[in-house]
Amino acid sequence: MTMTPKHLIGKSNPMTVITPVARWKRLGTWLVLFIFRHLPLGIVKQLAFIHFARWITIKREDLPRLTEDQPKENWPYDLYLFTTNFNGSWDQYIDAFGRIESVSKGLNMLWYTSSGFPGPWPMRLFKRYIHYFEYPQYLYYNAYPGAAVRDIDMALQLERKLDDFVARTEKPVDDREFEVLFNAFFDDVAPNLGQTGREDVPTNLEHRAQPLELSQ
Amino acid sequence: MTSKNSSVNTKDVQGIFKGFGLKWPYGRFFYCNYSTADAGRELLNRLAPLTSFHDVSEAKSKICINAAFTFHGLKALDVDTEILSSLPPEFVAGMQSRADINGDAGESAPSCWEDIWKKHRVHIWVGVYAETEGLLQEWQRQFEGWVSSQEEGVTIIGSQDVSRLVSRKDQPVYIEDPASQPQTPVLLEHFGFRDGMGNPAIKGLVDKHVAGSGSLGVDGKWSALPTGEFLLGYVDSNGEIPIAPKPQSFSQNGTFMVLRKLAQDVDLFRDYLSELAGRLDGNADDIASRMVGRRRDGTPLIKDAKSDFDFTFQSDSEGRQCPMGSHMRRANPRDSFGEGFGSLLVDRHRILRRAITYGKLVEHGQRQAEVNGDDGQGLMFIVLNASISRQFEFVQQQWINYGNEFNQGNDRDPIVGLQEGGGQMVIPGDKQRKSVICDNLRQFVTCRGGDYFFLPGIDAFCGLAKG
């Protein structure tokens, strides 16, 4: 049962995964994250259903306390937080992680220090691991619920092409010339013209957010 | 006997997996109910032995019988709790309860389905495929005689005639452009397009057209899809034996079957395209082929296609040849999801289609009412897959009734997608052809009923018959 207010739900799904990292692996984790911050990650850009993906460590001594008099935790692990937004379905998202070799190599590194991480292959163990450490979102705010990353990509392309068309037709042109310019513009933007906005059926989103391949 | 290089015992797989094709072009489906487990087992014993994949390959028999169970059909047989509790939730729920996921709303809503699908009365689907109409009649006469001789329990609650359509030069199916008529005989569906081309090549079972129908590796090489994607008990494309009902003897060589009666509104389809083409000064048959994603005779729209089967979408990332939103591209996107991924993000969602048409062909210039009256025409859409939720439902929800992955926003499949008014499909132009927006798409295809079935292996079926 999700407490997420329905009116905030849009076309993207949030995912938060918190895994434990043994304290003696802190340096290793830091090193992995350092390397990843300085790597060109072109592959992720091709995976247009990922809005963003972020990994951070929370040191065991820095666990948040509500007030000063709340006793400090003596928790044996650092926490490793992965947070992401994606379009499409849960399984598809994780499938892309495991099935695309360059991504799965990267993930193997990123979660390498997390306790019990089975590696991205075989897929079922990987999915179980992610699902086990996944936390429900009790509040999720979505500023553009009717748009997915691809929708925004398309809209940005359309805007650029439209500005260009407006500039070309600013000076007076005759009807024939306008027709030629307009048809060229229309052909140019045709791949960007899908209809966007929120979907009518909210259960679609809930269904997509459910992992399908976990049991057995 | 197993086929070459195969670990699959094809004598234990039902014939529909192979497909009945033109050797057995006359079919009739019987939807039956049994009121007690004993009555059910009597029926199973009457139907056995089912026709196997091997029998179909050898083309031995003149008539083929296959059968599959709904969840309520298995339950009514009083099978072990172990089996019932290990069945996947979507199969237990049945297709009606999954209407939101499948986009069965509006005219396709379960409340509008044919009466037999209401109240879970269909327990078993019996598919009979025969060489001649006469053989089919004779089988039906004997079967009905047997049913009425049973003291209690077995009822035929509905039946459906099905048959194959083959294109002929003297039987035009085009809308306006005679040049779009298929020149060689091809298997047709009612909108006048070649049917049954998108099926996967499966390791050990279906070795036709591996290039184009299999899985496309990142190295650009094609290979047959692993057996376990379609048949239970084998390794799948994740390198694992997929989730299956227990015990293994029940699920081995079985699979899940989706059956949907899809009515095709041929009049509406042709009228819509004539009106659109007239308004935009276009070619109705060319627009239709862009909506479908192939020419009427099955020729792909991709210019550098090596054959009718062997092509990729690599040279067409914007859909200027084969539109991103076309039916074919949505149902089997191949390498549409990114350079260098091959079909990696598609392989887990392939389906084996074993559809067959019903009703007579409506020729160019005819109206549906004069051909088949109220019975209409359409397709008995049959899908075989190892997981209904991962394969059929995924395709239906993510690719058919949503356009996100194809950069098409919320736009839905122009042929089989749910249309609720105001839906569109964009056909980007190229240098020779203007771009077209098919606006205000109509519901050309409507779901009239169906359910999720379990299609057991031949041995498992005998096991169920024994009880």
C-alpha cells in the first residue's frame, strides 16, 4: 500500500535503494564514486528512460538525528544510497542495467562494496537484491507529471526548430515561398510531434512500478 | 524423436506451437465447461491424444486437436494445491481482471465482451484444425454426440469458426491503389495485409529466418531466441530456467496462451483512410502500409532490407522509412532502442503469435454487412509465451498502448491500440513523400473476449486426464 499522493504521480517512477557497506570498505566506495564522477558516461545518455541516477554514501557516524539528545546510533555499516527516476517499467529499467554489458560492468563496480551484492548477472538474483533494499516513497513530488524525459527531449528539439522557422519567416515571404518553408519545417519536426500529457489510466503507472520477475 | 540439435522432445509439445498453417486451413474452436472433476477428466480422455509438434512436422494426421485450460478449468479438475498455488497471478486473475493493463476499455471493455467469457465459465479451449471442411463437420458431429451422451457435466458453451485467408490477384483487397495488391499468394488478415511474419526464431523449434526473426546481438549477428522464452522448462535469454508452475512434470513443455477475439472493422478502416487521403491529397494504401509498417505483400518499408525478414531499424532512427509508431515496429522494435544495443532490450518481450482469421474476406468495393452479416470478421489472436505479464501484457501496455519508448509520447498503436477520441499517429515524410498526421484515429480493432490459458505438454495433459 503506497502513501504517495496520487495527484503527484506522473509519468516517471522514483526508486530509492539503500544498501549496507561494511565500514572497512569505506575507502573503496569513495574511490569508486570518485572514478565515476570523472568518467564520461555517454552510454547513460542513450538510455533515455533514465532521468538521473545518483549514488551517495552516508557515513555511519553521520546518520541523521532529529534532536541533539537523540542517542547516536552504533550501526556497523555505512549506508549507500542510490536514488533515481525513470520512465517505463521497473523490470525494463533493471533489465537495461543487467543486459547492457557496459552498464552492467559499471553497476558491478558501483555496488561492488555493498554487502551481499550478487552482481548484475544472473538477473533474478540482482533483481531480488535491488527489490529487497528498495524503500517505498512516502512522498514524491513531480513538477512535470505529464512529461517523460523523451517527451522533454522531443519538445526541446521542436522548440529549436520552431524558433528557426519563425526566424526564417520573419521577413515578408509570398504564399508559395511560405508553403515551401512550412512544408520543410513540418517534415523536419514530424518525428517530434507525439502527444504528451498525463495518461488517463492511473493503474498503468502502478503496474509499471511493480517488479514482475522476482518469485521462485 | 527430437529435431536436429535440439534438446526439446517435440512429441511432448502441442502442435499449435509449430502452427497449423495452410495444411489444415479449416478450424473450429470449442469452449467447454465441466461441472465436476470426473466429467472434466472424461472430456480430457475423449480428446487425447492431442496432436504434437512432431505430428504436425511430419504432417501425418488429417485433423489436429489441441487444448488449453483457464485457471478455473484447472481448479474444476481438482488438481493439487501445489499446482494451483504456483500458478502466476495474472493467469489466476484471468484476462478480464487485467483490462486496465491491456487497455481493454471503451468498446473493448470486458462488460461488452461476448457472453461466454462472463463468469469464468470457459474451462477449456479445444482447437480443431482440419484438412477439409467435411472432416471438421464429421469431427464436430461425433464430438457433439459424445457430449450429449454424457450423463452430466460437459457443456460446449460456445464455438468459433476460423479459417485461413490467402491473397489472390482476382480478389482485390486494396483501398484505392491497385498497385498495392499482393502479386503472389500470401497469408492475409482482413485489412488486406500479409499476416504472420513477425514470429521469433526459437532454438530447437523454429529455425526459419533466424536472420531478422531471432535476437540481434550487439555485434550485429542474429541468433535464435532461447527456447525458455516460449516453452516452460528451458533456459531463457537471462540464462535461467524461468518461473513455472510446480511440479515440473505439470509445466514441462507447456506454455501460457493468450486468446483474444479481435473484431476488425474493415469498413471503418477503409473509410477512414479514404477520407484522410482525400483530405491530404495522399495515397490511402501507402498511408495504410505506414500504419502497419509493411506493404500489403509483407515487403518491409526499410530501404536496405536484405529480405522480407532480414532487416534492422539502424538506418531509420527517426522513423522516416518505417514510422516509429507503426504497428510492426511497436510489436517488435528490433534495434529501435539505441545504437549498439541490438535487440537486448527487446528479447525479454517477444511473443510467439499463432493467430488465425475468422470470417470471409471483404473485397475492394464490398461492405462487411454483405459478406458476413452480423458475424463480422477479424482475428483469433493467439499468443504463446513463458510469462504473460512479461511478454504479452508488457507489449500490450508499454509498446501498443503507450508511445514513450518510441519518442511518440502517449500516442498509441494506430491499428490495435485503444482509441478514445483524439488519438493520432505521425508518419514523418522523406524527400519524396510529405509528412502525414493520421488524426482522430478510430477503433478499427475491438476485443470481443478471450482469456489466459495454460497449454500443457502432451504428457502433462495425459497426467491431468488420469487425475
